[in-house]
Amino acid sequence: MQDWLKMTAGDLGRGIGRGEIDPEALCDTYLSAINAHPLRDRIYSVVTETRARAEAAAAAARAKAGQRLGLLDGVPVSWKDLFDSVGVATEAGSALLKGRVPGRDAEVLQNGTAAGLVCLGKTHMSELAFSGLGLNPVTATPPCVNNADAVPGGSSSGAATSVAFDLAACGIGSDTGGSVRIPAAWNDLVGLKTTSGRVSLQGVVPLCLRFDTVGPLARSVEDCALMLAALEGGKAADLRGASLAGMRFAALQTVVMDDLREAPEAGYAAACARLRDAGAVIEEIEAPEVAEAMPLSPALFSGEAYGLWRDVIEADPDKMFAPIRERFRGGKAISAADYVSGWQTLERLRATWQARVAGYDAVLMPTAPNLPPDHARLMEDEDYYVTENLLTLRNTRVGNLMGLCAVTLPTGVASCGIMLCGTPFQEERMLRVAKAVEDVLVSAD
């Protein structure tokens, strides 16, 4: 028998459909693995066993009656601890929200439940989602699958590790500056950043509403496509026949290739070489608008984040992990005029970007320029924390600033991803491109 814990969500769903996998047995298998795992409490903030078993029983009954809700009906997944879940603490990794118990599910969780997804529980995250590292001494820091001494990437840290350690078929996370793609890349997963405004944020604890997005961390591009459909209550992208034939990619050079560490550079170069060998055309491009957009980040991200959280933070600031608190407070000096002017400038730069890349199927870049940093050193060295956090999020932030959808894929080099950025609101097209790339990269391993 195949190891259910290592199967993709799509393959689990097909197994259920064929009658080879019983949803209740599958749920029991996952819950047993979670409860037996020595790192359980560093990955899950809460395991919702009662809910999971009830949902699995309902999925099993539907399967027996030939009334499955869809391919993912009965598949167990995890949810980042910023998605409201009725009657269960949703604290966004912060002591500031301790004891916060919502009265209803977030809309995406409602949609996922309506698609038959089985909710295993809530996963740990960076405090209030404001860090790309995944370090959280307030609640817990999940492990990195490739390095026991390193952080896993954030802010969707537990979402990634729940999948990487075989404790969920998929993790649902959020991405404001890279928070799906960084932990996906550092734990050798596929991560989908959706376009801002595409997936509902109702019932999602906010960080920056104009940048916040919801997306899956998974074992395959197909799983990301299936999960996006489940989150929206829509239809999954058709990935059949996806091919690199005739595809043109732009390899961005501006900013994202600066100060690359050795392993990410090697992984990215090898992945690009394999794509070329498979027939893809890759052209290096400069995009000065990216360099112009980067300095807008403090005004646009920290300005809005502090505006949303100022009163809560300043009512009890000592409850926060100091580096995160000070990052929020970086927005204190941002004026309304700076914020409005920044957005006007960014909209102009986005139009320049779209015109520049319109002829390409995707824009390529390394997902992260660095490897997962050392956990202990981040706690001891404040300067190291600040520089590594900013470097970690630098490349992924391009996708958020330019308002894009994006996918990160493993390159075959541990904790090193290649990112594909597409056109806003064209996730289905982006996923077809990513599937073609995945087929080449996986076949080469």
C-alpha cells in the first residue's frame, strides 16, 4: 500500500474516488501521525480532532453513496492560525490575540469545508504575519525540513512544515510579502501566491489589506490548482497537456540577482538550464521600475500595518517579540501623504512592468536569495535578524509590489526555489505554465 502521508492531495482524492482510500481511515492516519510526532507542538497550534473526524465521516458517507463533492472531498489539510475557525482560538501567532475565539469560519474555510476538505487544525506562524523568517519565540518556531538548526521561513511557517513533515496533505497560508513562497521554497514545496483581491479575506486576520493574499503550500502544482478552486468555490485550472513548447520566459536581473548566496544561485541556474534544454526561450531583462518600487515598501507595508495594529500593539507592547514590534513601529513616522503618494507611484510602476513583460509567459527569478538562517543566531544577533529578514523577502516582494500572481517550485537543490511570476488575476494560465515547468524539473531529478 502507498504511504498515504506522502501522497499528493490530488492522488489521495483519486484514491478515495476509486474506493481504495477510506476518508475516515485517512483522517485517523494523519491524526495518529500528528499526535505521535515529536515536533507536533512546534507545527500545530491546535489539532481539531473532533472536527476532523466528523468531516471525514461525512466524506466517507458521501463516497459510499456516490455523492462526492469533488476530487478533494475527504482530503485532510491544515490552516494557518490567522484563518478564523468557529469555536477554536485564532491568535495569529501573537500573545496580543490570546484567547481570541471567532464565532464563525473564515470564508475560505467555509468554501474549503463545502468542497469536502477535512480540517486537521491550525498551524503556527510568524507573529501577526510580519516576518519572512518563521521565527516566533512568543508561541513556537516550526522546524525546517532540511536543517534542524534553521528557521523554516514565514510567515506561513507551520503551513509549510505540516506538509513537509507529512502531517497534512496541503497547508493553507497567506502571502503579503512572500509568506507563502518563502516557507514553500525553504521546505521544498510548491507555493501559490494569488493576486491581491482574488481570494476572499473575510475572516482572515489582516496585516496589510492591499497586499494580503491567500494561497496553498503543497506537494505539486496540481494540488495548488485544486486548492485554489476549493478556496474560491470554483473550478480548478485544466493542466492537461501543459507543455514548454513555444514558451518564452523573462529572467529578471534587476535587484533579484544581487547578493545571491551560492546554493540558491546554483539551484536557479540549473533549473533555467533544464528549461532551456527542454525548449523554452529565456531572455534576461532589466526592469528599472523594480528598483524604483523597492524603497516604497516601508511606507506601503509598515505604514498600513501600523495603522491597522497601532492601538492593539501600544496597549500592551511588551507582549510582542521585539523585532516584530519595532518593524510595525517603523510605520509610525509614515504620513498619510507619503502613503497616498507611494501608491500613486506604485500604480505607475505596475503599468510600466506590465508593458515590459507582456510578451512573456512568465518572469523567472530565484525565490529567495539566501538559505534558511540559523535559529539561535537570529535570537542572539539583532542586526543579523534585520538583514536576513529583509534579504529573505526581497525577491518575493517583487510579486507583491507589482500585484502579480506567482508560483515557487523546488529546483532539486535543498531549500532553493525558482519563482514564476505571471499576470494579475491569470492564476489558471500561470498554473499551466508552472505545471509544464514542474514536469521538466521533476523529470530531471
